[in-house]
Amino acid sequence: MSYYDFDARRSRGTGFPPSVSAEIDAGLRAHMQRVYGYMAGGLALTGLVAYLATVSGFYQSIAATPLIWLVMLAPLGFVLVLSFGIQRMAAPTAMLLFWLYAGVMGLSLGGIFLVFTGESIARVLFITAATFGAMSLYGYTTRSDLSRLGSFLMMGLIGIVIASLVNIFLGSSALQFAISIIGVVVFVGLTAYDTQRIKEMYLESDTGEIAGKKAVLGALALYLDFINLFMILLQLFGQRRDN
């Protein structure tokens, strides 16, 4: 069974007895709390590692060596392994990989404390959290089907990646600004879309193993939405130390 299957019986108005519906709702709330808990834990670990790597000088020591490329590319490897290999691994293994990924991501982001002031990082973090929270709440509560929106958002995401690669060679500040604006729209939309998708992935009949894997995948998706939104907003509103 695919982790993205949707159980239509769980939809509102399907004729479930009130006691069964209440049990399903309670299970869904517990599942979403688990997802958000994992995501929040991952973000906290990322922030802690990023900060400690910078203040200890460890990030600076590897930034001038070829190891920095390994640090920068490693998070992508973890995402690919989790996304495409999770069905073949045990839930505890998937959970361990998620924590390792969050830690490695923190190491790769250590440079933001060298580029931006701590005050502006904190300010953008607050803006990101408020925006993410509002859009995730919308995705959880809306009765609108956001699945069609998802395909457009994914196309926008692919466009951002391609444009960013091109701009590495062009170095255009105007193009970078446009990418950032579009990126905010894309990841704000993805936050709502992913939240609804995670909600629909939940099945009361799931075993503990499958439920655990779904929670990890859901946490990973929301984690990526938050991190990418934060980095884009930091580029737009962060105050650089050399200014």
C-alpha cells in the first residue's frame, strides 16, 4: 500500500457512527501532533548544530576545504534516501536518518551566522514561524481540495531550481530577487498543500510501523517547507554583517 493512499471512508459525512468518527479524529490529531513534534525537533536540532558549528569555529575550519562540498550535498542525499527508500527500511531506521539529516543540515547552514546578524536571523525566524503556522493551519482545516494546486507548485519549484542554477553563472541581483519572491509564494503554498496531504495520508487501520514511517515522511516534507521558506525570507529581509 502506498503511503500516499487516501481512504475515502474517512471523509466527513460518510456515515460513520459518532463514536467511530470521534476515534478517527482523535487518532488523526495524535498523528499530526507526532508529525509536528518530529518537525519541530528536527528544526531545533538544525538550529543548535548550526549555531554551535559557527561559535566553535568548526564550520569555518571546513569552509575553506573541499569538505564543504560534502557538507552542502549530504542533506540532498539524506532526502533522496528517505523519500525513495523508506518503504524498505524499518521505522526506527527512518527516524534515525531524519535526525541525522537535520543535524547535517544544521552544519551546512552554519554560514548564516557569519553572513547575517543574529537579530535579523531571529526576526526572520519569527516571521517564518508565523507564516508557516498560518498556512499549515489553513491546509489542515480547509475543505478545498489542494491537490490540483500541488502540481502547479511543483512546476514552480522546478522552475526555481533551474533559474537558481542559471543565476549562479549570471549573478543577476534582479533575477535573484524574482526567484526569492516566487519562492516565497511556492513554499507558502506547499506548506498548506503538504499539510493537507499528510492529513489525508492518515489511516486508522495503519500498523504502528506504517504510521511511524508516514510520520517521518510528513515531518520531512514540512521541515523542508519551513527551512526553504526561512532561507528565502532571510535573503529578502536578513541584515548582512557587512552592511
